[in-house]
Amino acid sequence: MLTSEDKSTEAVTRLAAGVALDQALDVTDPESWIGLDVGVRELAWQRPELFHSNASPSGRRLSWEPNAALPTVTWHHRPGDTELALALCHPDGRIREAALDHTEGRPALLALVVIRCADWARPVRERARVLLAETPPHRLAPHAALTLRIGRRPRGGFAQELLTGALRAGPAAQAEALLDNGDRSTARLAYRIAVERRLLPAAQLAQTAARHRDIVVQDLCAEAAVATLGEGTSDEFSEVLVPLLGSRQPRVRSAGVTALRRAGRHSDAEPYLTDRSAVVRACAQWVLRQGGTDPAPLYRALCADPAARPAAAVGLGECRVPEDAALVRALLTHPVPGVRACAVAGLRALEAVRVDDIRPLLDDPSAAVVRQATAALLPWAGNVPQELLRRLLAEDRPRHQRIAAVRMLRAVGAHAGVARQL
């Protein structure tokens, strides 16, 4: 498989041989343009013969002199896109600047004009910026991914500001077309603009927040969806809150739970008291308190039979009522592993960990329980007998128990050689 460097070298070589621009590289890929820019500079010094007028029987290669004293470079014919693409990336700034004068009305080269807007040579940079500013705004959107990449460079903000301005002021369809863009930065910008311009209905915002893979887009859409509550939509709960509350993403669920207060549905937060995410549980506890309900008694009732909702044990601990420690501690021997793990976490939240109670769980068959027990015992690792920990290192022990033993031994400085036993 060719590396990105090999691909850019191949593209430059093909362009120098007269191959059409769209055949020499993938013009839809921003990395291809960036690779072309770097590759031309490298090959121009390594193989200068590729770029002189006698390099091709057609005689239509660029006739430049990198060491010439003249401040500009001229062509004796109308250069084609291929020639200009090479010239726009050449290491000599005079050649890059001269090439820019031939790019007007050539949308195929707009990507390189964007790159030149961040050029290190001021004359090149300023000329490119003038040209880009005169470009019809609708032509900037197809190069959004490249523009945003260039925008990370020290002098790359100009093109990015033009793009952002075009999306803010242009037709709604222009921004909406970029929402499903595969480039993460482009999709984020498009959603940010769409939210600012209120282009998306509340239901779509909620669905996007619930299903999108990018956390920035999730947050943008969740906040925007919640902000629409109270604006008189037909069914706010089903259109906005249900998708948010049903999301697999804790950040989105927490936004939905918090929004229950705004919607006046405090009691609907109760099922989320035992959510697997601590953030969601905290939001549910807060919403219930805002509605006048203390979550601690609800947790105590759930702990009477926590098998169906194991997180009740940790939720009770998060309420920080010291008297609940005994109830949580009693769940350390529960037959359901999830309950045991949550009980340990609950004792940690209550700051009621007792080494003698937790130590037997280092031998638990459940990896989740052992992880919680290890985290609880690490501050008191010196109080755990090393003989027990070394027994857990035996080859016939489950891997999660051996890892716990190594972590505990390292905590007391007795880790020499134990990692080799994993």
C-alpha cells in the first residue's frame, strides 16, 4: 500500500508529465491537495528537470528560472491547469505569485488558492487572499474540509473566516449540504451554523444529538433542542425529550434529564436515578430535588431488591448520607455481580471504605467487582497482606485478578518483576 508521501510524489510526477489534474490526484480529498503542495516543493529541488520547458515533447512545461533576478515570472502561452497547479506549489515565491494571476475563472485550482492564502511569503499570501475574496461564496463550500485544515496554520485564518461568513450569509441549503460531510471539522462547523441560523427543527436536532457519533455535534444539537422547549411545539416531550432520554450517549441523556425540569416533568427523572452513567444519575437527583423530592428514600427502597437496578447502591452512596453506609455495605455479598460492584462504588462515594470488607472482593470472579475493589483499596494498599496479592498472581488465576494484584503491589513499591507474570 502506498503511503501518503508516495501518493503525493506519484501525483506530482504525473502532473509534470502532463497528466490532467483530476486524473493525477483525488481532487475531492483535502489531503491530496496538501500532499501536492508539499510534494512539488520537494521534487522541484530533487528533480528540477521535471519542471523545465524541455521536459516534454509538447514544450508546454513551465519555463521558469528559480534563480532568476526578475521579480516576476511570465509565460509565453496560456498555461493549463496542470502547469498552474505545479507553479502554485513551487518553492520559489515569485513563481507561486505569478501563477496566481492565471487562476481567475479556474475553479479547478481554487483549492490551491486556499492553500496559498496561508503562504509564508507575504506577496503570495496577499494576492491569494484578494482572489479568494472575489470568489463567488458558493464555490467555497466544496473546499470546506481543506479550508478548515489550512485554518489551523499560523496564517490560515483568512480563508476560514471567508468560508464561515459565506455559510452564515448564504442560502440555507449551502450549510445544510455540509451537515453529513465525512470530515469531522466540516460537520461541526455546518451544525454550528445551522444551529445559529435556526435552520433545523427541534425534532431533527434531538434525533441528531441522540444518534450522531461526534460529541461536539451531540452537544450542539442537544443544547439547541432543549432551548426550543416552551416555544409551543406540538409535542415537546415526544419530539425532543424522548430521543434525548433514549440516547446511548451519557452526555445526551444528561441533557435530556436536565431538560425535564424546564419541561416541568420532574417525576420523569426517577428512572434515571439508576442510570449506568454517574453524570446522568447526578442530573436525575438534581431534577428531583428541584421538584421537591429527596432521592435518598427512593434509593433506599430500591436497595431492598437491587437486582433489577444495581446502580441503586452507588446512587444511594452519591446522596452522601453517612447513615446509609450500613445498607450499602450489606450489598457487598449480593449474588448479582453488578450489585456488588455498585456497592463498592457506593461506599467510595460515602467515603466509608473498610479494608476488611472490601479485601475479599479482590478474589471475586467478576472483573467489574475486582476493578471497583482495587480502586477502593489502592489508598490503603499497605494494609492488604502481600501474601494474598502474590497468591492472586498465580498463572491459574483470572487475568483481572492478576492485574489487580499488580496494581496493588505497585502501589506499595513491591512491583519488581510482577508485570512479567501477566
